[in-house]
Amino acid sequence: VVFTEKQEALVKESWELMKLNIPDLSLQFFTTILEIAPAAKGMFSFLKDSDVVPQNNPKLKAHAVKVFKMTCEAAIQLREKGEVVVAETTLKNLGSVHVKKGVVDAHFEVVKEALLRTIKDAVGKKWSEEMAVAWAEAYDHLAAAIKAEMKEEV
Ligand code: HEM
Ligand code: ISQ
């Protein structure tokens, strides 16, 4: 894969802007996932006892931030070595959690779309198609690693 310095810079630059507003962005990210795929509601423990998205759930925020951060790290790795390598223990855990929750491959497209919309809102005027492509590429590689691990799980 050819992932350029420019692409890495676009991802890092937008992540720096996103960090300024983590509470709102993590909620927006999660809400957008459920807007695109309402059926996914049942998979998340944050929604166990309610129909509405909790406004201040530390676990929701922590998981959302991990998705942002891991995608950003994937971009850096793609630039540095042309591939995404997730630490073995992290990958094992993610594979097992996602299989247990009933996540399937198609859900990864939903999360990607929600991620890209969240980034677009977060960066405002700084948004570009090129920025979206860079995030999408990094995400696809990270998602591929998790999906492969999920297949090992069974
Ligand atoms: C949990 C990351 C894709 C649904 C998690 C956790 C992380 C994470 C870090 C917490 C794991 C733990 O509890 O130890 C990611 C990343 C993804 C991804 C980096 C893609 C690159 C997806 C997709 C879905 C999904 C596609 C399906 C819509 C869930 C659910 C949980 C979870 C249901 C459990 C949340 C809970 O109830 O505690 N994910 N995820 N994830 N993820 Fe993902
Ligand atoms: C877990 N996995 C993927 C995306 C998420 C978004 C918000 C909260 C938890 C998540």
C-alpha cells in the first residue's frame, strides 16, 4: 500500500482537532452508528436499560476514543511500514469482544461511514475529500485485521 506523508499528516491534523471535543464527538459517532443501523442497538451494553443514548457514559466515550485513536495509529503505521499491525493481545481481545456481541463484516461499513461523518463535522472548513480517503484507507486496514481475528475466534 502506498500511504503518503500527506495522507498521514491529514489524519494527524484532523485527530488533533477532534481531541478538542471528545465528549461531543464520541456521542455523535455512536449516535450516527445507530442512525445508520438501528438494529445494532441491542449489541451495546450502554443501551441496556434505556432507549436513548446516555449523554455521559465513560465506557461509551472510552471505546469511541479508542476507535479514533487506533485508526489514527493505523494511518501512521501504513505510512511507516505499509501495513497495519495491531498488538497481539489487543487484537485477540477485540476479535473476541466483537464476535461475542454479534458484529458481522457489514457492520464495519456502518462504523466507517459514521466515523467519516463525525470527522467531517469535527474539522469543519479543514475537511477535504483527500482527508476522508486517508481516514477510510487507514480504517479499512484496521478493520481487516479485526475481521481476520474474528474469523479465527470461531
Ligand atoms: C467494543 C473498537 C468496529 C461494535 C469495542 C471496544 C473497542 C472497539 C476498543 C472495547 C473492547 C473491550 O471492551 O475491551 C473497535 C474498532 C473497530 C470496531 C477499532 C473498527 C475498526 C465495530 C463494529 C461494530 C462494533 C463494526 C458493530 C456495529 C462493538 C460493540 C462493542 C464493541 C457492540 C461492545 C460494547 C459494550 O457493550 O461494552 N470496539 N470496534 N465495533 N464494539 Fe467495536
Ligand atoms: C465500539 N466499537 C466501535 C465503535 C464504537 C463507537 C462508540 C462506542 C463504542 C464503539
